[in-house]
Amino acid sequence: MQVENRDLLHIRVYLGCLVGVVMVLILKELKTIFIPLALAVLLYFLFNGVMDRLLKWRVPRALGLVFLLVFLFVLCYFFGLLIYTGASAFINKFPAYSQTLARMLNSLFEQLRMPVVDVERFIADFDWSKSINTITSMLSSTLGSFAVFLGNLFLIIVFLMFMLAGRTAMEGRVGRAFATRRAVQMLEVLRSIEDKVQHYLLLKTLISLLTAVVGAGIMWLAGIDFVLFFALVIFLFNFIPNIGSIMATILPVLVGFLKFGLTLRVLLLAVGLSLTQMIIGNVVEPKVTGDNLDLSPIVILVSLILWGWMWGVIGMLLAVPLTVAIKIMMEQSPVLKPFSELMGAARPPL
């Protein structure tokens, strides 16, 4: 009997792994559908509290939905405008940055006493338009998921509006579709996912905003270009665990290096941005968020790689909340609960 139970458990585990692999492939192949849906769900978690507050203030539901719709369009327009103007300004300034690079290369070659051609003339005669087109195509390939996001913005908002409009009827539908005990359990799981993800998103948004504001002040004092654009980059990349802060620091430092060369100002810029990321990320954020997510660092890293492989940069941004939701759902299954415990953060010994 024990052997049969053990074999049955093994079969369930193998089937679960097979279903997991199939789901990953489906999510990757149908990402044009699932990315807008996932973004709409996360926006729902963010704006659900706002909708509740508007209803408490006796604002009609339809008027509240219109308000959120207008706010989303204004926010997306602002972000899109900032990204477009920043990228355009960078392309226009790129030849000027090349002159600084040429002087540094000339100085380096002179110190090494290497017989080289005139680097400044080489860079001046270089086909920058072709180079820029190459860089643009590389960015389009790397950040293709952002194009998917912008292209499906209308679909995201439609999903979100339907979720916000029909959320009060959700409990009734679940109660009619399942037995009482099962319905209560499902509603508890949904509330747990909503509470944890909403708490994470709200705190992460505030922390990312704080990091972006401090970073913008440091960049403004350093005198580098595109301060607002890089502040937006810091804000967005701060949602990507582990590597996001590194990427957000490298980009403005690189622009400062191209503008001023290897100077004390650029070194102070690098130190200031790095200290900001370390203090806020390693001191402030853990004290504010605590162990609310209950995810181990290795699980966060693996989820970052997996969701990034499936959905690109958007997947990296969504990796943590999606993994939290999966972990909570796994806790409800007797077979998958041990794996959910393995995904949890380290706990002090009893």
C-alpha cells in the first residue's frame, strides 16, 4: 500500500512538472496575449485601492472608471514622451560624445606609444547614421517587449476596465461556480494574492520613486545630460530585482563618461548613484517591506531569468509579483506545498 501511494505521488509530481513545462511554453508562445493580461492584473491590484477610496467618497463607479482611464492615458503619454525625447536627444548628441571619446583614445594611444591613425579624423569620418541604425535595431531586438507593451496599451486598459467594473460580482460568481468550502478557499487565495502583490507594488513604487528622485538630484549636481530620462530609467529598472539597479547606474555614468571623460566628477557620480542604490536597496527597502514576499533570493533570481526569457524586459519587471502569486497557489495543493516551502525565505531556527 505504501509503495502504491509512493508511486502515485511520483506520478503526480511528474505530471505536475510536465504541466509546468507546457505552461511555460504556452506563456512564451502566446506572450502577445498574456503580457497585456498580466499587466492589467497588476494595474488592477494598484488601482483597486484607489477605486475603493473613490467609492467611499460617494463617487459613482462609472465616473471613477473614467477618472482612472484618463489618469492612465496621461501617465502613459508622459512616460512615452519622456522616453522618446530622451532617446532622440541622445542620438543627436552622440556625435558630440564621440569627440570626447576620440580625445581619450588619442591620449591613451600616445601614452602607450602605439603607431595609430588619427583617431579624431577616423571618428569624424565614421558613418554615424549607419551606426545609429544598428544601435536602434539592437535596442528594438532587446527591448521588443516594450514595443509589445505600447502596441497593446489599448488592450491592457480594456482588460483593466472590465476587471474594475466587474470586481464586485466576482465573489458571487465564484460562489455559484463551486461548492461553499471550495469557493471560500478560492476567495481566500485570491485575497492573499491581492494583498501581497498590492503591498509589494505600492511599497516598490514608493521606493523606486525615492531612488529616482535622489538619483536625479545627484545627476543634476554632476551636470550630465538627460536627467529626467535617466530618472525614469532608474524608476523603472528598480522594479527588476538584483540587476535592475546595476543597469540603472551604468547608463547615466556611461553618458557622464562620454561627456566629461574619466574625471573626478564622473567618479563621484558613479559613487553617488551606487551608494544611493545600496543604501535604499539594502537598508531602507528591507526595513520597509520586511519578509512580506516570503521568497528566497535564489528563487527571485531564477524567476528573473525565467520570466525574462519568456517575456523579455516586461517579464523581468513582472517576475516578483507573478512568482508570489504562483507560490501562494502552490501552498493550496498538498502535493506542491513542499515546493512552496522550499521557495520561501530563510527563517530563524526554532
